[in-house]
Amino acid sequence: MQEDYYKIISSNVKALRIRNKLSQERFAEIIGCSREYVSRLENNREKISLALLLKISKLFKITPQTFFK
């Protein structure tokens, strides 16, 4: 069940990045991590921390709950 949430979050992070016309590289620069980390995150090979989830939600001006929809 928990893994399902990570898949949903990963998918939503990628969708938001693309919708906002950000490359993985530029997105990584903005949130303070590597492009490789963003790739692993978007492909559900890395679990996102709560701190990073909050940082991304502030960047896109959305609530953290949006990532679970």
C-alpha cells in the first residue's frame, strides 16, 4: 500500500515538472539536488522525503495533498 503512494507521488512530480516546462536538470537545480536524483524519483526508484515534498509543493504553489491525487 505504501509503495502505491510513492508511485502516485513520483508520477505527479514528473507531471508537474513537465507541465511547468522544466527539464530534469533545471528542476534539480531549483530544488537543490542532482538530475540523477530527479530521474530516480520520477521513475519510483527513490523515495521522496517529506522536506523535499514540501519544497516542491511550495515551488509549484500547491498543497502537499495534491501529490496523492
